[in-house]
Amino acid sequence: MHGAGKMNSTMSEEPDALSVVNQLRDLAADPLNRRAIVQDQGCLPGLILFLDHPNPPVVHSALLALRYLAECRANREKMKSELGMMLSLQNVIQKTTTPGETKLLASEVYDILQSSNMSDMDNVNEMNYRRRKAQFFLGSTNKRAKTVVLHIDGLDDSSRRNLCEEALLKIKGVISFTFQMAVQRCVVRIRSDLKAEALATAIASTKVMKAQQVVKSESGEEMLVPFQDTPVEVEQNTDLPEYLPEDESPTKEQDKAVSRVGSHPEGAASWLSTAANFLSRSFYW
């Protein structure tokens, strides 16, 4: 199936949608690309349409891309006013078939956009209200999310970041993550019933990276705390597709190109137009 053309069967569309949304997510992870993606005519509407996709990993990946884009304050108003954005986010939160992590991520993006033009006080009230509402939709089984800051030895280029991202995405209970490449850190949002050690185990499984937790002491100083060496049993995300072996991966060459776009915004722009073409073919016929 890997060699199948895009047009010959509906089955071959699924990996294409996933690879395109993953490419957008990787582009959005680089702060230098976030303005360009939101200014592009096709990408934001495409990501919104991905939120209604029947394949759960596509929806989660689209939400991660939107989460990255919303980190750029200048993008928030445009994102919020984009046709269908807030409604699609609400649909993801309220749909009974949406996995818990995806619901939490969707409500996080909704919160950021909803509060984009409020004063700080309104902001806090609105966030609390939304959180209570999200808790209601999520049901009592989903406890609150928590944030874990990891310092990752070996996180020094985009291929390592991709390895790290793949390892984290496979863990059930991971909601979102943001990389701070300059300081070799990853800020991870996880369900409160997931042990932080599970993250360290997953990152150690890459064989080229090792994680320590960043914690604040009582005096407010940051300290690095190593995790225990005993591996933790990690519950895998069952609704994620198997990753293709490296040599068969159709996106391998594109990944090389994408990993360089941060320092060449025009490279990002040309890739964005490719993505927009794909999105228009996929959705607008």
C-alpha cells in the first residue's frame, strides 16, 4: 500500500492526510514559521477541516499544530475569527468518541483563543469557567492535566526532536508538548494519573537521549532531578498508527527538507503552498 498513488483508492488517502498534518505540525513547532502558516490562505482552513477527520491521530496532530500556532500571540485573533475554528474545537471537546487526551488538548487550544482579547482578570475568570465546563464534558474519569518540564540530554537537532516527539506521542496520557531547543527542554502536558517516569522511559528508549526533570526549589531556583533507572511500564496509545520503518517512510525525504525550513522562511512558504494544494484536493471537491 505504501507505493499506492493518491488517487487510486480511498484507503491510500489516510496516510496522506496524516503525513500532511504531521508536516504542518512539524513546521508549526518552529516559532519562525508560525506567522507564515496563519497568514497562508489554505493552511488554517485545512487544519480546521482536519479536526473533523475520522482518523483520531489526524485530529490530535492537527490540534498539536494549532497549539503551536496559538503560542504566537499575534496569531490568536486571526485564528479565533477563522470560520469554523471555535465550533470545530467545541465539537472535538463534546464528541463522546474523542479520546481523553485529545479533549484536553482541544479545550486548551479553545481556552487560549477564547481569552485572546480579554483583560487579565476576565481572562482568569473565563479560563476557570471553560475549565469547569471542559471537566464536565470529560467526565469524572479524566482528572486534571499537569505540566512536566524535562531537560533532555541529546536533544540538539530536528531529527532528535522528531524521535522524541514520536516516543512521547506513543504514550497514553500525553496531551501536548512544546520544545525549547535552545535549552534542550521539552514542556509536556500530561494527564494527572500518568507518572512522569513514563516520559523518561519513553525518551530513554530512543537510545540517544536521556531525560531529567526540571523542578523548582523552595527558594525558586531550578534544579535537575534524575529519574530512577528502573523502567516504568508505559501504556501505549492504541489508536495511533504504526510508524513506518525508516527506509519505507514516504515522508523521509520531505522531513529532511522540513527540518531546514526554520532558517529559510522561503522554504517554509513553498512547502506551505504544497500543503495548501493537498488540502484543497482533499477537502474541497
